[in-house]
Amino acid sequence: MRPTPESVASKLPHLPDGPGVYLLKDATGKTLYVGKAKRLRSRVRSYFGHDHLESPKTRHLVAQIEDLETIVVPSEAHALILEANLIKEYRPRFNIALRDDKSYPYIKVTIQEPFPRVYVTRQLQNDGARYFGPFTDVGAMRRALNVVKRIFTVRSCNYDMPREMPERPCLDYAIKRCKAPCILAQSQQDYRSMIDEVLLFLEGRPGDVIRHIRDRMDLAAEELDFERAAELRDALQHIEQMEEPTVVLEVEGGDRDVIGYARDADEACVALLRVRGGKLLSREHRFLENLEGEEDTAVLSVYLAASYAPLHERARELLIPFDFEDRELLEQSLIGTRIHVPQRGPRRELIELAEQNARHLLEELRLTGLEDRSTRASDPVYDLARELGLQKLPRTIACFDISTAQGTDTVGSCVWFENGRAKRAEYRKFKVKTVEGSDDFASMREVVTRYFQRRLGDEKPLPDLIVVDGGKGQLSAAHKALSALGLGERPLASLAKKEEEVFIWGRTDPVRMSRRSPALRMLQQIRDEAHRFAITYNRKRRTMRTVTSELMQVPGIGPVKRRLLIREFGSVQGVRDAGAEAIAKIPGFNTERARKLLDTLAANSPM
């Protein structure tokens, strides 16, 4: 264990005992890690003076610590938020990191101004303006801004009105994109009413905007202001046309934010679904990395504190997939938002939908190569999806093989791999029943049919990819079996031994992968495991048949006694070696019968 540096050891006895944040630094003063604590003294001391630290990552951190700094705060809730802010500022290498943790764009509405503007910014300021975002999907932000400009006549100039006023309106007035409040052609009251509708629209409440515009249109018509009524009618038509495409799904309830979480090794994705007025309007997401040794609960806590808590637009209810230690502390900082962990019902279904989105986004990130190459190479499941052009990541793979010995004792095997690892509880073996002689294609068809009939009947999940050992013949036989069960569209491949070519159903030419490809090596491992499992079962059946035939020549030994002898001793030679006393212990035998059995076997034994 490394001795505690003197600069650190001198500070440990004087650490405060209350809540706060600590910064661990290296010899150059660079911040390595930022953490929060309910009791700073005990938490910081836990890094030093212990032989058994939590993880290799923590041991590596402690080996570089040369100094520390602490910040005392009034409560744990304050510590949680300060920790998130300091992580954003220092970007310590040992903290969970938000991938591409840059300044995402916001839509800013300067409601503190007499004539507010609407524009894009990446800087959050405490200036009284309303901010909508951040938008991780810049395209979605641009579409929202275009809708605002199309429907509402928001000014695009930068005049500090009413202190600065031009002599004449700009081109926007001529093309009816602005009503020229700069020359008082539009009153401040009328302009502010329009801005209120812009805010409702950006909050995801187009229905409220429609009602307001319709009321104003009716009022203008009653007052015989038909030109104004026509303008409001046109705006109403535009927003009604725009409302439906923004509605992704109708769900139960009012306003909710829903969190979905997915993780692969040291990377994770959090998806945020925004539900407003019972309508699912949008999805945002963030990627997190550097998760080695971190619990999922810690990852979710970091996301909520660093990314969700700073949001200006939050729903009254936040649904999360699982609980975490700092939930109560975070809830104190989320003023007006309550956190719930639904276990069943419509709200749990929303969580599952968000998790599907998070999983899809994480897989898409890795499949499209946005991560660094070294990380991708460590997971052949992603390589296999790219090599074979699969639309869905093959997390579960079932592989089939047929084994026969000169047309007898034909058997089949199915092995199951999950995330590249064997799952032996899902292995299955088959004695081929309907095929006479040596016919690999017919045997493959029978085994695949029986396997998936049982799988469908038991309502068990089906594999993402089906692989058969062999070439085009075995591939075709497996496809016929799947088609007969209505599964003909599932991804199906075969791996031929000679050239190690991969044939994909529906493609003419085989896929040839590099012999060093992690994807090919994984396929070979799965294929070889299916072959081993089939061969083992075939040998066992041949041994059983040989043993049974020899014992059938012994008078007084029927099927039940034969099975008991085989189960106990494994082979005829095992029976011979056991001796009369051991055989006499088998049900149905005594010492006299055991000696007669041994004498008969000795007489029939080849010289």
C-alpha cells in the first residue's frame, strides 16, 4: 500500500465533519476526482490507510493523489448540485463523464425585454429570460424554431426597444414575417400576447395555443376586424397542421418526464421522454462513459444531477427506472418535480418505452462507429452486426448442429450464447426421430422445427440471430423449418467449415471476414461449441447402445435393471470392475444374482 502523501496526511485530521464536496488532485494540481459526502472527514479518510480499496479504478486514483481540497456546504442537497457543477468545470478523468459534454443549444425567449426576441444560444445566464432545452438533437431545435417563425411574427432584429427604434421597418415587415413593433405598427400588449403563445408552444402545449388563437379570431370577427381575423385564421391553420406531426404517441396522464437507461460495459445512455398533456412530444438523450467499477445507481444519479436538474423546463412528475441513494437529496433541488419509480401499469410501460429508446441509441452509437476503435474491438457482438449488416444487435444467438455415425444414432444440438457468452441453461439436445439413414438436411429441418415449436409454445424469447453449422444446404433446410412456423424473416446464417464462409439467407454471395476478425472468431466459437455438444451426445448414445446390447445377452436382466446398471457403473467394463458386492446393492439384485451376471459377462467376453 502506498504511503499517504505528507500534503494529504497533514490535512486529514482537520477535515470538517459536515456535508461538502472534496477535490482530489495530482502533483501538478490538476483535479483527478470530485466527490460529495455527508461527512467529509470519514469519506475522504476512507481513501487512505486501507489495503482493500473498492476497485482497480479507485486504487489507480489513490496512487496519483498528492493533494486535496474540501468545500463545506449547508446540506447534502447543496453538495449534490455543487459536485455536478465542479465536474462540469474541471472534467476530472476519474469521474463519470457525459460524452461530448459540450454546450448544447437552447431556444432563448427574452421575456425580460419589453419586446422579447426568440433565438438560439449556448450560454445559460441568470438574466430573467426563458430557456428551452438543451437540445441534443439540433435538427429538432431548428424545426421548433422554424415553426415559431412561420406561425408567429416574432421580430428578428436586435434593437434594444423601445430605447432604440429605427426610422423604417425591415424586409420582414414587407413579407409579413413581422408586424413592425419597432415603428409601433404593433402595440406592446399585442406583441406580448403573441409571445405568451410562443411560450405555450415551446412548452409543448399547442392545444392551448389553438384555443387562444381561436378565441382572438372570434373576437376580431365580432368586432368586424376581418383583416385581423383572417391573419389569426391563417396562423390557426398553420399550427393545427403542425400539431399532429409533433405528437409521437398518446399516453395516459398529464405532464411527465420519463427516464430510460441502458448500459454496455463502461458506457451508458440515458433517454429522456417528454410527456405534455398526455402526449409524448419529444426525446432527448445523453451518453455517459468512464463507468468502470461504477454502479448503475451512481450513473443515474450523476445524469440527473448534472444534466436533468439544470433544465429550466421540467414536468411535475419524473419517472425513473430504479431507485438510487441520493434520490431524496436530488428531489430537494428539483423544486416542483416529484420523483417516482413505477413498478407496474401505464407508467411502468412508459419506462420500458424509454429504455427501448436508450438501448437503441446506445447500439446505434456503437454500430455506426462513433466510439473509438479500441472500445469497439473489445465487443465482437457489435462487429458481427456490422459484418453481417444486421438491423438488430445479435445479443442472443442460437446455433444448431447435426451429428451422426454412419447413418445411426443421429442427434442434433442447439447452444445459446448471450452477449458473446455461453448460457448453458439454454442448451438443448435432440434425438432425430423422423429421418432414416444419413440425411443432414432433413435432420436439420426436424431439429429446428422441434426447437422453435417448443420455444413458441413456452412463450420464451427467440434468438436475435440463428446460426447453423454447414453450408447452403443446411441454411435452406433451417429456413424451410422457420418459414413453416412463420419465422422466415428472422436473421439466419450458416458457417461452412472449409473456407469459414458465412452464408446469409436472402443473399447470393457469402460474407468473407478476416481470419483475425473478432466477429468471425466468436461465430467459430459458437459453431464449435454446438459441434462439441452434438458429438458428446452422439457418443453417449452409441455407448449406451453398445452397453445395452451386451447386457441384453444376459438372462434375467430386463430393461429396468439394465438402466440401473448403466446409470450406476456407466459401461459393461464398469459392471465387470464393480464386483459382486457393489452390484448386489442395486435394487433388484442380491449377491447370487450379481455373481451370475459377472459369470455371464466373463463367458461372453472376447479373448
